[in-house]
Amino acid sequence: MRSGELGGTYQPGDVVVREGESDDRMFVIQKGRVEVVSDRDGSETRLAVLGEGDFFGEMALFEHSTRAATVRVLEPARILTIDKRTFLRRVQKDPSLAFNLVKAMSARLRRLDDELARVKAQIASGGESRVG
Amino acid sequence: MHSSVTGLRSSLGLTERDRLRRTFYRLARAEDSRAGIELEHGDRVGIVGGGPAGSLFATFLLRMADTIDLEVEVDVYEARRFDHKGPAGCNHCGGIVSEFLVQLLSIEGVNLPPSIVQRGIDSYMLHMDVGSVRIETPPTHERRIAAVYRGNGPRASEDSGFDSFDRFLQNRAVDLGARIRRRLVSGLDRQLDGRIRLRGPDGLDETYDLVAIASGINSHLLDRVRRLDSLEDVPEVLRTFICEFPLGRTQVRERLGNSMHVFLLDIPRLEFAALIPKGDYATLCMLGHEIDEELVQALLDAPEMRRLFPGASLPPLACHCFPRINVRGSSRPYADRVVLVGDAGVTRLYKDGIGGAYRTAKAAANAAVLHGISAESFAEHYAPACRTIDRDNAIGKVIFRFSHLFQRWRFVRRGLLRMIAREQQRNGARPMSGVMWDMFTGSAPYREILLRTLRPAFVRSLLWNLVAGNAPRPGRREPNPEPL
């Protein structure tokens, strides 16, 4: 790790957060890439690949549920932890601090909507072709 | 009657033109206040000072304006070039970005790259005559504090590939559309229509709808700003001492590691001293009362300081300065179309000056874009942020007075050392470590720190450690300094 690097160091394969576990921290990627995967009935699905400047685990800042997905490191990474208390203390004084998070979450929601529409369209066209 | 008034006016040095000008401005301002002055499409914003406060003000203003589809023109006046080494590019500051601010900036999308972080700090070493103890980052053990150079390093430093923190923030403002103007602003006045005109020795004459003063406390411009209406009081300042020791990268790593070294020493007039490891250098920051060469020498001669250097010998200083810091903010850091941010207005007591710049710059930028640029608007939407800092600073002064007991009484220092050392050896609650960590790093408001020290469990533990740390034991001797 170089003297000027911030955050914690992770190696490929390291799990930063694990699906189902409870944790109240958010993470910001300073360097490297991670994958977000979800396990359903023993089958792992990759939901996203995140890189420098992206964050994950933000849902833990707003709710008490367990982690919705596992985040695994793809290449040597540096990741900074954001404490829930630090965030909430500041956002109480400066609500605009949450803008960046809301913007990113909104973009993710839009992507998911597109994905959902695409999957539904695929299913519908598959069903029609079977009927035909 | 008329002649007597004219005579009085004449004796006051007021010309007819002055009188008309003042009357017109009073009327215009009254009209503005009623209507509420707001930033409109195409308005011009001038920012005097391109350090963190100025660049962050530009960034937040442009970002918020973009959010509400408002187009404004932003000029940042900064004559210094932060890519120059030595005083020409230096902003006279210890250069610590606190753990709290590193996290906030990251949430804002401003991630500090390794090219501007001279060293990531993961712990503090507290040095006292009774011993030294390491306080580690709770609870992540990550490097979350950044040691940076505000400029491009000391004059004689070699090109190490590191960049200036101030230039990094400036570039981000430029990316959003701010324009950097390398011109000196030496004066400002209000035009008939209430707008602010900036003037400079090279013929600068530009008028702006809003002017943010982010020139720091060490600028002569503040005297000019004071002459503007309503801005009568100026911040109270304290002289500090900052110097750079050329040690070389290897010695910095081996002698200081990734720790910031804080000194709690019984030296009269000394408030606080810290040695910050950077690339090839170590920066010493010293706060105290009436700092002079005698006080500086007393600190440099202290064995707790000397033992950190190879052969207990201090190398010649690469550079040094006696900058002033703001210890009590301006009570009214705004007027119609003018707002003071960063050190020029209000900042946090002794610590986290860059964090103070962030808070005031953001609060002022949001107030200007969302609520207006009249004095009334700033009073309602910007002043609360300044008052919060000011009130917390008042509590901070109480805490620092209390900490003088630690500095003066050796038996208290023994108890403190024992309490922290025991906490650091175990998992679980670390009340004193947390208090000292937040005091040194500026990671928590002083109010919160004070409340924690008033908890019965904290007081009980401190009292117990005072007794246990001073209990006579056969063959007792002071603990050796902890290895780095």
C-alpha cells in the first residue's frame, strides 16, 4: 500500500460485505473493482460491477435489514468505510449531503427499471413464440 | 439651516455626490431587501481566494445551481499558483484533512487520490514526559486521515510526483465551469445598484452580483471588507508556528510511521503541538499564546520531540512561518451580496480548518442558490451554520482549559497514560482513547466530547486510573516510550 493511499486494502476474492449479514456501514471505492452478486437457491447472479468513486452498502444507512447482496473484490482495491453515525450526524445539519446518494440510488433504480422491462419483454416474447 | 447642514456635511468630509450615492444605495438596498435578492440566469459570482474555502464554495454553488437549472458565471481570484514550491504556492497550514472530512468529501464524490495525499494517517501517538501511547483509528483500522501539502511542498523539496491539495480542489471547481483568474484583488466597493465591484493593482475592475470572500485570515483584503456596510467586526486571531523538517522518505517512514505525533508537554504558553509525517518531510504545527522564538525553541529542545529524530538531533528547518489562525469568528460574516467563508468568517477552534472551510462554503453556497443573496437571507440560512461552529468553539475553549490540567500536573498525565494504554490493549469500550482521538482529529463536535467526559463511567474510570497510575510500587520507573 502506498503511503498516500486512504481506506482499507483488499485483495481479489476478498468479501467486503456478505449477503444476509447485518452491518451498518457504507463503502466508497477509492481504487479497484468489485462485483455485486446475489445468491438465490445456490445459484449466484452478478448484479453489477462497481469501480472507482462508486459506493455500495448505502441501504444500511437508511434501514435495519441485512445485506441484500455480497460484494466481492475483483482486483486489488482500496475501499473507504463511511460510518452510519458520521453520515447521519452531518446529514441532520446538511440534508443536501444526501443528494449524491439519492442521485446514485435514483440512477440505479432507473437501470433496474430498464432491466425489469427488458426481462419482462423477453419473457412475453418467449411466451408468444411458444403460443404461436 | 441649510447652510449649517452643508457646513456639517462639509466638516464630515461628505460631498454632495457621496450623499446622493448613499441615499440611492440605501433606497436600492431597502428595495432589494423587500423583494429578496436572488441569483438569476447569467449572474456573475466573484470568489476572492482560491484555497479550499473558495474552491469548495465554487463547487457547491455550481453544483446546486445546476440542480435547479440556474446558469451563473463564477470567477475565482487567486494570484498564487499552487504548483509552485515554497512560499509562492504555500497556504501556511499543517495540511491535515480530518477523518470526518475525508468521509464527507467521499460522499460528495470528492475522493482524494494518492497523488495528493502525502501520507494516509491511521493512528496518533500521544507523547508526554511520562511516556508515549498510540491511539489507533476506531474501529476500522483504516487510513482515514490525509496529510497533504496545500501548495507544492517546501521550497527545496524535490519533485516527488505529489500534487497540491488546493490545486486539486481548484481543478474540480474548474471542471464544473469555474474560471480561475490569476489576478490580485486589493479592494472592493459597492456600486449604486448594490452590486460589488472588485478592484486590483493591475487595473482589475469587475462587478459581481455576489462576492464570496475566501481569502483566509492572513489577507490584507479583510480590512477592506470590514469597511463595507455591516461588516464591522473581524475574527479574533492567534499566531501559530509551522515548520518543515527534511528527513527523507525512509526516515519519515521509520521514525514517524503513519501516525500523527501529538505532544502534551508542560511548557508554559504551549497549547498544542503536532508533528505530521508527509513524503520526505515532517511538518511541525504549534499552537500557543504569544508564540515567539523562545517558545519554539523550548518545544524543539523537549526530549519527547528530539527522540523522534535520528540521533535525537533536529535537522535544519527547510522553511518556517508564523501564520495566524481564526479563534473567534466574525459575528456577522455576510452583508447584501457579500459572504465570508472559511477562515475569513468562522472556522473550528484549533483543528480541522479545512473542515471549517467545507462547512461554511457549503452552507453559504446552498443559502445563496436556494434562498437568496441578501443579508436577511444569509442571516436566516447561513448564519446558523456559523453560530453552530462558534458555539461549539466556546465549548472547545473550556475543554482546552481543562486539558491544561493534564499539561501541568504530572500525576494526571500518569493516570491519562495508564487509562489510554489499557484501553488500547483490549477490545470493547475505549472512552478516553475516543475522547483524545476526537480532540486531536476534530472528528466530533467539542460539545459531544464534553458530554462524553461527564458520563459517570468515564469519571469513575479516570479517577481509578489516577489512583492506580500513581500508586507507589517498589522499583517504579516511568514507562519507556512505545516503539513506533
